[in-house]
Amino acid sequence: MQHDLERARDLIRERGVAIGSPLEILEETTSTNDVAKRAAKNGAPHGATFVADRQTAGRGRQGRSWTSDPGDGLLVSVVLRMRCLPSRLPPLSLVAGLAVCDAIAPDVSPAPLLKWPNDVWVGRKKIAGALVEASIAGDRVEWVVVGCGINVHTRTFPAEIKAIATSVALCTNAQPDRALILARLLEALDRDIAPVAEHGLGTVHARITALDALRGSPVRGELGEGIADGIDMEGRLRVRRENGSVAAWVAGEVHLLK
């Protein structure tokens, strides 16, 4: 196991955050989200956190794989038990993205930005993604699992993604510290995610707007094309069509148009 992650325990404790305890560090797993979901079903408490040094079958949006070699990435999933309406679940991906931005911002240049709905870009290349899953009973959310995958030490990518992917190591002159990035990530989640789950995006909307990577850019999605016109208070992407009308996209893949 890469022992750099063990140092995260002390860093999390120093910050006094509720998320990150208990912390389980796994040498290898298929998916930290699957581990966290099993734990949640078995009664794991709010804040239980699972980190893997290597992931072999992680998932991104629409079932895409997210794998990572030993020591390369920061792969983390957190169990959350909090007041949350099912309708408030989609915006939590944006909060997870904000937390990633906070975690890596001191280390990377240019500054990280949010790519709606759940990715983080540096220099218009993907450096991280988030995946939110939950158990819903009627109108009640029983638990939420927030998973984040950050490319930290990766310096080479497969040919099919090397033009669109990057890592902390490729965007800094310093040696990235996975334990410190993890502590910052959990601190940011601890601060922002429960208020958004209970009250909506109001407390973080200005920050989301400031970090919106797509605003003003031509985009294409499953519902058509247009100019990205910001993210609304429900976490939807506003897209201005050629005829001047504005659509609010709830979810789906979005691609920049040249």
C-alpha cells in the first residue's frame, strides 16, 4: 500500500471535520462507491470514508469505467446521512465538484473549473469526476454516497483520452500530496454538502457561477445545441438556443462545439 494516504488521518483530525471518520484505506478494490454503498446498507455512520490506492472497475457517468494504477489517483467515497429531498440529489454532484476544486486549487495552474454536471477541468482537460448515488425510500433519502476520482500522480494516459485528460502532477511544479488533497476535499464537503442537501444551492451558487467552465461556450447535448448560459439555482444547465429561447438541461452528456 502507498503509505502517503495514512497521513490523511492526522490531517483530517487536525481540521476537526465530521466527514472522514471512520476512514478505511484499501490497497485495491473494484469501486470505492460499491464499498461505500455496501457499508451504508450495513449501517455505516455519516462521514464513513473509503479510499483505495488502486481501483479496477470504478464507474463514471453513464457506466463509463474509471480505473487507476497503484498510487496514481485519489479514489474516495463518503457515506452521508443528512436531511435531503430526492429532488436535491442532482445538485450534489456540483458540490462534490466544488470540493475537488478547493482540494486541488492550491496545487494546479491554471485554476480548476467545474464542467457541468460532474467533472472538474484544468485547462479544458478533465482532471477529476464525481458520482453521487443514493438510497431512496418514498420521499426520503436514506443515505447518499459521494464518490470522487482525481488524477493526481498520473503522467501518461491511454491514447484515446490523452488529449482530454490531465493530472495534478502535470499541472504543478511541486510533488502532489494525496493525503493533503484528501483532507482538503473532505473539509470542503463537510462545509458545503449538508446545507445544500437541506436548503439548495443558494449558499454556493455564486462560487459555482464563478467556476463554470462552459458559460458562454457553444455546446451540444442530448437535447440539442446552443450557448451555455450558466447554471441555475436547481443545478440545471441553461442553454440559449439559436432562436433566443432558453432551455434548462437537467442531466446528460455535454460537449463543447468548436
